[in-house]
Amino acid sequence: MGKLKLGIIGCGGISGMHISGLGHFPDRVEIVALCDIVLAKAEAAKARIGGDIKTYADYRELLKDPAIDVVHVCTPNGLHARISIDALNAGKHVLVEKPMAGSAAEAQAMLDASRKNGKLLTVGLQNRNSSPARYLRGMVQAGEFGDIYYARARGMTRRRVPVHGGYLDPKVNVGGCLLDSGPHALDTTLWILGNYKPASVVGRTFDLLGKGLQPHEQANFEGAWDPAKFGVEDTAIGFVTMENGALVTVESAWAVNMAVNDYAQTTFSGTRGGASMEDGPASGKPYKLTLNGVRGGRQYEAEVNYDIPVVKDEPKIPTFPLNTYRAFRIWLDALEGKGEVLVKPEECVVLARIFDGIYESARTGKMVRL
């Protein structure tokens, strides 16, 4: 069938990961078009890639090209739904960066467009593909932990407020930390547990540090922000009750006075044992995976080697995350008819419903039924 022809819409920082990742599959996919409202960004990306690539400032012009099979949407959150729906209606398959959309209604409209046009839709939630997440999901499916009744989805960083782009502007990015680190943390947890059936949620959001700290007080990883322009939450906490009675807490922060650097981590408890993922990308350390339970009449804790053996089509790539390599490989397989997408849009609509519920609960002070 030849190489897939791919266009990238949005040439900001996250697009670099897509360009690098797709570069590991030169025989399967070719980037033929790049788009950014700042055309110079698209031109700069073209220069890095090399070759005969078309550049656009208007994504609608890119979508008119009948040769393009698939589009990756790498824009700010507020544009995800509109561009993805237009791309699906134009007959393109779509991978959109997380979060799927700025609201559950938008996410559902994207899913509807995918079904109507018969085109694949997936979301950039590659942390399902980390070795510890795969390991734990396998153990859960095998019943090793019994019935899981409590879990914590963690995406908490002490001072990692993203000061670049429009992250702090709700008109551009819709929300703050909850829509940034929240999707990876919550999706990784729910995928491991195999449970995407929420019943209700209670949540709170905070912007006390974002609006209250002056530049000399911030000590932020990316540099100082302007507190007068901090228009989103810096911390969000949600308590999600699942249909089976389990409780899942969602913990997300860009700025919090806690000694944490979590990103896509989980801790959970079952009737036969529990597990905890610690460290990982935000800490600059490998994931630490610890299991606990009772064996031989005594409590135990055991740090395990979760690494999955390397196979011939999964090389060790020291300069590129293995979980992202796996995500692109699975996506290309699905596009070529060799399997299903791993991150299903139906599951991502559920995430959007939970995030909507946390924001609504924070506004009203009430429980929200999902």
C-alpha cells in the first residue's frame, strides 16, 4: 500500500516528539505537510526534517490535499476538537494530542465524526505503553491484586508551571494542570485497572500559588510567570467514585508546596495486594515499581524489575522514550489494518467527562453525577 502520507498541524514544542518518533519508521510513514499559524514555525520544522514538505499557515488548506492519509493535531487544547473534526470530515485519520478536547461535549463530537466518516481517531496518551504500566495491567488482569477498591492517579510537580505558549490563558488552553498532567495520570491508572466506568465526582481546583507568588518567590523550573496573567488552576484534586464502588483520586499540580515530581504515576490497593509506581520522567529517574501484600503469613514489599524483554522490532533507543516509540508503532499498525488503536476515543470521552465533573464540582461545591 506504500508509505502513509502524514500532515502535522501545530509546530510548537510537542510536535518535535512526533517528528522524532515518526522518524523511527521511515519505510512506513512520510511527513508531507506541516502547518502552523506562525508559518515560520512550520518552515523551521521543515528545515529540521528535510525533503519536499509543503507548509501552511491555515490548516484548512492542508486538509484539502487528497494525498494526505493521516493528520496529527499538536495545537493548544482549545483547537483540538475543531481541527480534528474538520480533518475527519476531510477523510483523514487523526491522532490528537492530549487532552482529547476542552470538554466532554467536544470529545463526543470528535468521536461522532470518527464514526460517521469511518476514520480512525486516537489520542496521544503514550504512557499506557510504559513498561511498568504494561506489567501492572497484566497483573491486574491475572487477578494478582484481587478486587481493586482504591487508587491514586498522580501528576503532581512542585514547580513546573509551563510559561511558554498559551498554557496560562484559558482562552487558548481551556484549563490548567488538570488538562495537562491529569490526562496521563488518570488514563494510565484507569487503563491499568481496566475500569472506565465512573459514577460521580467531587473536586476542587486552586490557583493560590499561580496568582499569589511573585517572580522572586517562584523558583519555577521554566522560569518566572506573571501572576496577573495566571488564568487557570495550578492544582486540582478530584475524588471519583466508580460504578463498582471503587474510589479513584486524581491529583494534579504545576505548583504545590510538596516534595513531589510525579507525572503519570499510580498507586492502588486491592483485596489481595497493592502496587505503587514512583519516580519516572518528571523526576529524571527510572520508574520505581513496588508491590506489597502478605505471603507466608507475613507482610512484604518488593521492588520488581518490570522491564519487558527487547524484541527484534523494539530496539533500545537511548535518545527517545520507549513508551512513545511503542505508541507510534501501534498507531501505524492500526492505520495499516494490522490491529486496533490502543488508546480508544471512547475511553478518552470518559476522561473528558471526569475532568468536566471536577471543574463543575469545584465551581458549585457539589458532587457531580456522571
